[in-house]
Amino acid sequence: MPHSRFIFRQLTRSGNQAAVFVLCVTLSIVTLVAVNGFGDSISRSLLRDARTLHSGDIILHAHTPLSRPLLDAAADLERSGKAQTVRIYEFYSVVRSGMGDDSLLADIKIAGPAYPFYGRVTLASGRDFQSVLTPGAAVVERPLLDRMGLSVGDPLKVGEATLTIRDVVVHEPDRPVSFLSFGPRVFVAMSDLDKLDLLKRGSRVRHYLLLKTPEGTDLERMADRLRSVAVPGQERVETYRTARSRIKGFFDNFLFFLALIGIFTLLLSGIGIQSALTALLKEKERTIAAVKAMGGTGRFVIGHYIAVVGILGAIGTVLGLVLGFALQWAMPTLFGGLLPDDLPLTLSFRAMLEGLVLGVMAVALFAFLPLHRLREIKPGAVFRKESAGRRRGLPFYLAAAALFLFFTAMVLWQLEDPRIGIWFVLGISGLILLTALAAAAILAGLRRLPLRALAPRQALRGLFRPGNATRATIVTLGAALAVLFSIFLVEKNLDAAFVRSYPADAPNLFFIDIQPDQTAGVSELLGTAPRYYPVIRSRLLSVNDEKIDRERERKRRRDNLARTFNLTYRDYLLDDESMLEGNSLFRDDIDGLQVSVLDTVVDMRPMAIGDRLEFNIQGVPVTAAVSSIRTRTKESIKPFFYFVFPEDSLLKHAPQSIFTAVRVPKDKIGETQNRIADRFPNITAIDVTQAIADFADIVHRLSVVVRFFTLFSLLAGVLIIVSSVLATRFARTQEAVYFKVLGAKSRFVLTVFTLENLIIGLISAALALAISQTGAWIISVRVLDIAYRPYPGASLLMGAATVLLVVAVGLSASLSILKQRPVIFLREQTEE
Amino acid sequence: MTFRSRTVLFITLAVLAVSAAPALSTDPDPPITIVAMGDSLTEGLGVPEERAYPAVLEQNLQKAGYPVKVINAGISGETSAGALSRAEWILRLKPDILILETGANDGFRGVEPEAVKKNIAAIIRILRKRDVVVVLAGMKMVKNLGEDYIQAFEDVYQTLAADFDVIFIPFILEGVAGDPALNRDDGIHPNADGYRKVAAHVQPYVEKAIGRWRGREADG
Amino acid sequence: MTVLEAQNLTKTYAIGDRQIPVLGDVSFSVSAGEFLVVAGASGSGKTTLLTLLSGLDRPTAGSVWIEGTDITHLSEDELAPFRNETMGFVFQSFHLVPSLNALENVMFPAELRKDPDAPKKAASLMERVGLSDRRDNFPHQLSGGEKQRVALCRALINDPRIIFADEPTGNLDSENSAAILKLMLDLREERGATLVMVTHSPEIAATADRTITLTDGRITGEQRHAA
């Protein structure tokens, strides 16, 4: 029979710790619901984008005309109403102006009238694409007009046909984000296909057939059926889900990071839950002892406190769900533009349910230990003033194991990659172990510290007061802060990496195949002197006379030594490079030709200074000794070279082309390309303006999202600080009273407490900084493959803020006793 | 070239080859250095080096008794301008005969045929200054680029062959281009079977070049 | 000479909207070197009286004078020197600082006034009470009797003129009680300090110079004992 008044009393008189507990529960659930909901939205919008990017559900693709069986299979599907189809042909062709005197390589696209199935082709005039693309019409990209000096309405000769330019295409849904397109797009109507007379034997054409299927079609099965009739190796059948896109890979990374933050927040909230509950129940120890002394059974006590925890947990959960719900609803507003505006707002109930289940599980798991300890309270505690000792029995280890398993499962489930998940769990376990060991070592050292002045000595003594959980507090705080700092540092580094990759002056126009004697002319035409990178194509033949096994190398998943390498020569390091081995690029003590290699090469095959590399440089065998090993920050889109030779060497005479990248104002790009192409027709220009702008924009918005979710972790961290400081309030108040009774002034008491909190804050912050710097470095360099910067200023600021917070919260918890007469506390101690 | 004249040429070459064979056995050095200079079609994109046409050609010529060394100096993606820029460099290999195959990548990028012509002409001049016997491989462009362009492009090689009196292979991918069985999945680059055919197609022109080189050596 | 004087001390606790009177109009004075026992039944207000006299609590009305100073309205910080140097406390439940070992507890008040002889004085006091071998032990490692002896030393280290003791033997068995009491009286005797002790033990009361008996917050009896 539950004693409702008892439960009510315990609820109403639990104060701060109860609030912290509720907030922690709320936080864990809000985070889970929000992160999962956000992930859901992103995934849905990504899939939709992927479909738009391919403009169809299933894509058949070949460099040769599609085979009869495949076309028949597709036609069957269409006849039976299982799919709609549209044919697309893409190829390059040299188009001419109406007079025939100007010509340009263009990327021709001929699509059936059903195109596009998803997304839409936007024209400069705003008219409907298919209504403009009538027989005899051409719709072109702006650069074509710029470079040929044409305008809308002019004739354009494509193949054997003379078409009329009817409009300018602004956006094409399935124009892949490709750095390599050799010419501007020209759309031609399907009915003009034969008139062009460009599709015949000896033509090189990309043939596509897109299928659009009704909602609910088993795409994989349909694709498999089509695959079974396709010519292997020649015809590819893909669904929009399987077709890989760079953007998707990027979002996967991002969602991974978001999931990490979610887990971290859950972990932090869990720690907060446990720490708040421990403190809360510790304050109730005497009440519990009294209840037991009055004959309350252990079951009565635990049962009732489970009810208390359950009610507090329920309040937190409801609050969390409401906030999570609100957050999901506000998401499109918060992250305006990141999610497509027309994405139907469906609240992810799956995310809410998941959040609920996980949140409740986390509460249950983290609450178990503090609740279990209630059993150890003896009725005698009513009389004795010291609290019951903490023995670590089987239940402790069971609870710890359960928590560990829960988190491992969580991580594996959220990260969807067992290998990374296991590393992550091991990392976190190691982190906590490391924090514990370091805290123990530091405390042991402090204990031996001989101090003469009373206040600091007293502060130090305070850390070791019996039954005091200084070490536990430091470990909790240290680990929590380490996680928080790590998120902060990684996020900051990610952000900086993106900013560095796409600075405002990032190059947007690339010129390749510049000949050595053309650089002066190119500089003149560009009006600036950009950095020119000589490129000498070559192959690596052998390392220390051991031939490169081309077959084996090619089987490697990533980069391999069998491919063609671009060599260069120069005597200086690039801005994003640094030395890994050796002090300078080249050495004086090596005779003959030397070469500096990038660490990426060493990853492919171990190499050391002095090793002999034999290259085939444009048909001429050349041997060089390794003089140094370089590394580079890999996030920038700057050009880089695996092998660098001295400026003044044989390489200078090797056949080479020159590469440069410049930034040109957007409206000047066409003009610049023209000027270069007119004078140096061999130079190819690649315009990446739009691709970079789109990408940079997305990256910027994502970093806002990450910051937003990091806020949750931050909040959890603050709650942990509040809770762990509150947990020691009882002991501190007691000491403050004793000090006062013995004649200490408030300044002394304040000094002692400030110092004590300062020590706790400093140790925790120092541990957290040390660990987070290491952890963030590992994540940045090893996982995310970006350069790492320690941000010492910001780190110190975080540390200082932590210390300040710990001291302030600590003091605020004991300030009240300073102005009051000590008896109030003494009476609580002796009477009641 | 008519069938008859080709046959006559073949016989002449065969005789020459036979007559050269004994010389090989007594004086193996120096072999004739043939450099195959070109783009991915020469380099053999996607096939092992020993399956690309220069290696196959070397085997075939050696089997026929010619003391030759064929060096593959092909570079994928190279344009005629690129080839021009390394013409001097290639001379380091001290070629006796050079098979020049370039321009396909210019075509794929829509480079003005006139520019291609100028580049190739410059290359030939450099080579001739060093008395290298030049075999020029003609190139046909893919049909989708448009008839005018294709025609202008093919004319480049015809004109060059006439202007410089080089040994001229009208189209190096004769009988190979466009045949899925002889090309890789990309439809452009020959596979091993394709290269066998290319090597066989190129061989008589090279044999003619060997003859020319020997004649020159005899004169000198 | 009067060292301590209570004038019309009244203390009322507010519990909810009820006013519970605990002490009503208590006046008396204590002379230097006197041993005063405040006796009375449980709940008679004797501990409350002691906390008012020692400045650990504030009276609702009336005033407390220590050596001619009215301490009633002093701030906590103004009271600190009185607590440190003029008074010493011994509590029923010891109230030792848990983070300090026995010696440190004893030294603490002396260290607060920056007495350079604090360690020496503490050591000799500890020796006096027979705890030399327990000096490095922490409170939780000490028995009740030992704790109280440490508390006694702590109360005496600054040679206070008044010692307040609140049921000092209340938590001890009879053997320890007797020993503590004897020590306390002996030490007081040696130092000539004033001792104000709250107890309901008639045996202890019998050894005092004077006993004040409280009943329901009022002085209902005063008894002088023969020296």
C-alpha cells in the first residue's frame, strides 16, 4: 500500500537536486527526440534530393546504345503500368554560330518530353521547360552565349541542324555536381535527334533510360530484374538510393557527428541523473533511517523512492517530449533553408518513441545504483552522524555492466557502423578510466603537499574529508567537461576547416594544360600573377629496385602506387604543408636527384629517407632518392603533389603542363574564359563557382545545426556541475558552521571554500582540457581527416569559465550560512 | 594506297627483314629504338603495359626478326600541345623511329583543328631536326562532335602527312574503333584484343619506317 | 567580577503561524572562574539558553553581555574573535571537523588567531588528556570518549575565559562520562576559566558552584553549592 503523503512530502521537499534530476531527464529526451527527428528529416530530404539528382527512381546507363533486351524489359514495365520511362542522350559536340565562324564544344542533352521526372528545369525566362523546348529550339547555359557572343533568338548549328536559341537554362536538377564538364549545356528536343545526325556508328554518347515508379514499388527488385537482362560491364542499372553521390557522403558524416552529440548529451545527462539522485537521496538518508527505525522495511523505502524517482522522471519525460515536439515543429524555422521548404511537416513519432524508450531506459539505469544504496542505510544512521560507507558489491558491478552494455548498444545503433561504434565505446571507457587514474594521481600528490597557511591547507583537507566524493566529483566533472570540450574543439576545427577550404578568396576557376611559355601571357590576360604549379605526369616503377606490383596495387581500395602521379618541382613548402621527416625539402648529403614525398605515399608503402624511387617520366626512366617526408592539411581544395623535386633539376626540362587556380568575380568568368581560350586554345578552363557556392552554403548551415545541438551538451555539463557541487553542500555547510563556532570570520570560510572549489574546478578543467585536446586531435586527424588546431585561447577560456562556474555554484550553496547564526545548523544536527 | 602497291611493299619489306636477320645474330647492338609517343590510346589505359600496342608491336617485330626496342611513351589525357611540350624531352630516349599518336584529347575538348595542326607540325619539325623517322598516326573523331569539325580534324592529318612526307597511318584505330568486342566498357579505349589488332595494323608502317631508317643509316 | 550576564532573555520559535515560547525573561550573571550548571528536564530550554549566551543564536528579546560587551546584536564577523579567544565550546555530539585529524582539530582555533605555538600547545594538551598516540587519527576513527577529549582540548587551546559545555557526556557511557567530566573540571581549575554547562545530571550539578534550574523556559530554581 503506497503511502502517498510520504511520496508527496519527498517530492516537495527535494528542492534543487530534484530540479537538476528533472532537467537532466528532460535534456536527455529532448536531445534524443530532436537529433533523431532532425536526422529523419535530413534523410528523407536527402533521399528526395537523390531522386531529384538522378531525376528518376531507376537509372539505366551505358556508353553504347542500350541493348534490345533491356529496352524490351523497360517497355514491358511501362506497358504493364509499373513504370514510366524517358530516354536521354548526352554527348559533346562542337556547335557553331549561325554564320558558322564561331565554334565551341558543348555538352548536348536530348531528353524525352517526360523529362524531368523529379525536380524541374528552371529557365531564365521562368517559362515551362518542355513548352520552350519545341522542335528546332535549343536551350543553352549562359556561358555558351558569353563565349560565342550569341544571344537568345540567334541560330545555333548543332550537327547537321540549325536550331534557334530559345532560352537560357538556370538550373537543371540532374546536372551532377561535377568539377569536370568540358562545355556548357545545350538542350535539344528529342524530335530533332535525327536531324542532328550525330548519333551514329562512331559516336560517343551517354545513353540513359530513366524509370519513374509509383510510390511503394520495390525498387531493388525491379532493378535486379532489369540487371538480369542488362549486358554486364556495359549497361549499369542503379536506383536513386544506391547511386552514390558526394553530397550524400557529406551528409552521412554530418549525421554521424550529430548522433555523437546526441549520445554524448545522453551520457552527460545520465551522469547528471545519477549525481543528482545520489545527492538527493543522501540528503534523505536520515529520513530514510528514521523510516527504517520506525519499522519501515527496505522494500517500503525503496518502493517509495522508486515512486518518487518515477514521478520526477515522468515529469522530466513529459517536459522532454513536449520540448522535443516543439523543437521538431520549430526545426524548419530554426534551420531555415537547410531543409527544403516544401518538405511536408510530419512530426517524427518514431523519433519521439525512440527518445521516450531510450530516455526511460537511461533514467532507470542511472537511477539504479543510487536507489540500490538505500538498502545499505541502517536505522542506526539516525543516531550516527556519518553516512553509510559505500561498499561495492555485486549490484554495483552489475549496474555498471548494464550501463556499459546499454551505451555500447546505443552507440552501435546510432552510429550504424559497428567498427567505429566499438572504437567509440572503447574510447569513452578509456576516457573515464584515464580521468579516474589522473584524478587519483593528482589527489594523491596534493595530499602530500605540505602547506603552512591555514586556509589553503584547510581547503586541501576539505577535499579528503571522509565520505567526501571529491574523486568521484572530479571524475564526473572531468569526464563530462572533456566530452564537452571535445565537441567544442572538434566543431571549431570542423568549422575552421570548412572556412579554410572555402575562404572568400577560394579559387573558382581552374586552368589546366597551360604550357610553360604561356604563363606570362595567362598572367597578362588574368591581370594578376597567380601561383603556377608545374605538373609532370609520371609513373612509379620501383622502390629500392623492387618493382611495383601493378595488379596488387590496383586491388587496393583507396589510392595506390600503380596510378599515374603528377610530379612537380619547387624548393619551398606550400602554405598547407609541413615537414614530417627531415628539416628541409632537400638535403645536401644526397648525391644525384632527390625527391620529397607526401606522407600519403608512405601510407601506401613504407618509405624512408634515402630510399631510391624509380619513375617513368614521360617515357624516360628517372631515379631519385627520398630526401624528406611532408604532410599537409587535407581539408583544403588547394592543389597538392605527392612527389616534389628540386626546382633546379632534370625535372625542369621534363615535359610539363602548368596548372593554376584563380578567383574571378562571378560575372567575369565567361569573359575571362573567352580571353584565355581565344589566345591559348590548348588551355582548358574549369568553372567551379556554383558547386563551391552551394557546398559552402550547406556547410555553413550545418555548422549552425551542430552548434545548436552542442548547446544541449553544454546544458547537461552545467547541470552536472550544479549537481555535483550541491551534492557536497551538506558537508560544506557543516564545516562552515564548525569554523564559525571556533571563531573563524566569514572571509576565512569564504577563502577556504573558494580554494576548495578552485582546486576541484582546476583539476577537473585541467584534466578535461588535456583529454579533450588529445581526443579532439584524434577525432580531427584520424576520423575526420582535417587539420587540428588546439585553440589555446578558447580552451583556456572554457577552462576558466568552468572553474568560475564551479566556484560560483559552490559558494552560492554555502553563502547562506555565513550571515546566519550557527545554531540553525547545529540544531538540525542534534535535534530533529 | 592500292592493294597491289601494298603487297609489293610488303614483299619488299619481308625481303629486307630476311636480309636483316643474319645481321642481328652477329651484331645484336645497337637495337633500333622505336618510341611510341601518344595519349591514352598508346599508354593503354586500363590494360597492363605488356598488353598495350607498343609492347605487342615490339614482340611482333622481334618475332619477325627486327632488332627493335619499342618504348611506350604514352600519357593518358595528353593533348597535342602536351605532346609538343615534351618532344624535346623524348629525344633523351634517342629514338630512331617515333610513332606519333596525338590529338584525340584535343578533339574531345573541341580544340580548334588549326591549333592541333600547328602543334603536330612543330613536333615533326623537332623530330626531323634530329633525324628521327616519324610515323604519324591519323585520328578520326567521334561522330557526335559534328561533321564540320570531324572533317576539319581529319584534314589536319592528311595535310600534315602531305606537307612533311612522314609515314602516315590514316587511322590508327582502323577496324577497332566502335567494336564493343575490341574496346573497354567506356567504348573508347581498346582492350587487349583491340590492341593486338592495333599492333598488327601499325606494324607494316613501322616496318616501312625501319626500312627508311636503315636506308638513311646506310647513306650516312 | 561578572564575565557573562543575561538580561531578560526571551526566545520564541515560529513554527507555521504559531509562536512557541522557549525561553521567557531569563536573567542572571556569571562571575569569573565560576562553574555554573544549567539544569532542567528535556525541552526546558536549557540548550537554547546556552546557544543564546554563547552567541550561537540570537534572542527574540533581551541581551547578553560578555565581559562588558553587549554581543546580542553583533554581526557574525564581530562575534568571531569572541568565539575564537573568549569562549570555548564542548558539544554533546562533539562537532569535530571531519576532514581534520585529532591534532589538527585541536590546533585549529589557535591557528585561526595565528598563534605560532599552536602545534606545541595542542601537543601538550593532547598529552594532558592522554591522546598523544591518537593525534593523527581522524574523528571517524576515534571512540566517543576520545572525540570528546579532542573537543575539550580544542575548546581550551586558546585559553578562553568562558567554556560552554552542552551535555558534554550525553553521548558517552558512564565510565567515559566520569573521565571526561573529571578532565574538564581539572583543566578548568588549572586555567581558572569560567564554565557554563548544560546537563540534566544531578551528580554533575552537585559538583558545580551554582545550579540554575529551568522549567518551561523560566528559571524556577537557583542553588549555590558549597565549595
